[in-house]
Amino acid sequence: MSGAEKHGLAAASYQPQRPDWTIDQGWAQYTAEEHATWKTLFERQSRLLPGRACDAFLEGLQALSMAADRIPDFEQLSEVLMRRTGWQVVAVPGLVPDDVFFEHLANRRFPAGQFIRQAHQLDYLQEPDVFHDVFGHVPMLMHPVMADFMQAYGQGGLRAKAQGVLEQLARVYWYTVEFGLVQQSDGLRIYGAGIVSSATESVFALEDASPHRVRFDLERVLRTQYRIDDFQESYFVLPDLADLLHLATIDFDPYYERVRTASSHRPGVIVAGDQVLTRGTGQYHRKAKER
Ligand code: HBI
Ligand code: FE
């Protein structure tokens, strides 16, 4: 492992050795400090998530029996995951090109960042590291519906790229897999990996008065921009996780036809037709702009 990889600078400068961009996880090379970073993050989220993350996430996490005190070994995770939903976890240096990413998903391989964030970046980082990818995504891959949805996204991603609508499709991934909320019988819950892997956003997404919470609608989401630099201004809520199964099986082409030429929505707006669960005050992002 090069110094650049260890420090998470990998993707920009990295020359893939293998065409699929996978690397060895090199589990034995993680330092005590890196395992300690995992432990800090793991324990913090384990305290926050009961009552906030959806049942499927909490059950998946439990069944994977990840330890608090060390970064998981991908081969061990893959064994459990393979038995449950036929998925594997493979190591990559960081972000990989879209087509490489989609090709993995289409084959039920989840590419997880090998590196872990440094102790001074516990709350925010640009590239997906092992905590975001493994703690955030892998528990949901234990759920058969998410397992099928992610594979369909990989297949659909290759097609959307060819049709020039990848920007629109990526919004669906963003507002479901990364930042999705779901209506559970006992309340609103998180299933998005970007939220469950963030201490601050786990609270903000559910409890803050600032963001909008709007019922998920495919065409609306295909047209909605998102932000990658801060909390979301709007969250989209699925009535049921099983709705992802519908999204995994329908033909997107008629939607692409309509949204290809349509204008896009800014992240913080409410539009005609929205089923609004919470109309946000927008206060957080207004203040952020002044900072
Ligand atoms: N690579 N490792 C990794 N993880 C991602 O989530 C990822 C990626 N490459 C591209 C990508 N995501 C997205 O931009 C696509 O969903 C469009
Ligand atoms: Fe992610």
C-alpha cells in the first residue's frame, strides 16, 4: 500500500493494477490507530442509531456481527453476506470510475474503500472510506430488497450512461441508498448509508426543523439536484422499503424521456405535487451561507 492510498488521496492519482480497480484489503496492515478510529465511529453510531435507523439496518448490522474494536475483514463479511443475499465486499482505493462501480454492483460485488479517515476528519470527508462503505452500506445489503435494488442500479447505471441520463439516475441513488428515509410503523427511520454513517446527520435528518421531508416520487427525484458538501436540504421518504423492489423492476425509459429535457429542481425547494411530510424552515442552510 502506498503512502497516498493510506491517506485517502488515492483516486485522483491512483493507477489501477487490476482492470476492476480492486486491491487487497491488507487487513493485517491496519494500525492500532486505524482500528481505534473505527471503534470511535462504531460506538458513536451504535449509541445513536437504535430508534433512528430502520429495523432492516439494525438487524443487518447485528447479523454481520462486526466487532466494535477493529475494522472488519472483508472476506469474513462476504461469507455472511454471500449466504444471506449473494453479495460480496471487495476492496477499492476510494472512488472508482462510474462504469467500474456499476459493473461491480451489477455482479453483486460492493466496492468498499480500503482506507479509514484520519482522526481529525471524523465528521466529514469527500471520499467513501471503510466506515462509510462497510458500516453504512453493508448492513442494508443483508436485506433482500436492497440487495436486488443495488444490483439493478448497477445494471441501470450502465444503460443510463449510454443514454446520457446518468446525472438523473445518480439522483435516485443519492436520495435512496445514500440519504433515504423510510416510514416505519413506529415512526420515521433512516436507511441511507450517508446518514447512518454520520453522527451529526443521523440527528439532523430526523429531528432538525430545517430540512424538508417529502414523500419519494421517482420523477421528482430524477429532477432534483443534491449537495455533496453539507447536510441535505430535502430528504425523500419511502412508505416502505419494499418500494425499492418496484424501482428495481420498472422500465425507466419513459421517465428518462420526460426528464431529459425538463428543468431540474434546486435541492431546497418544494414543488407542485409534492406530498410534504415536513416543510423545513431552511434555517440551517441559510445560516451556513452566512458563515
Ligand atoms: N466509487 N467506490 C465508489 N463508491 C461509490 O459510491 C461510487 C463510486 N464511483 C461512482 C459513484 N459512486 C457514483 O457517482 C455513481 O453512483 C454515479
Ligand atoms: Fe455511499
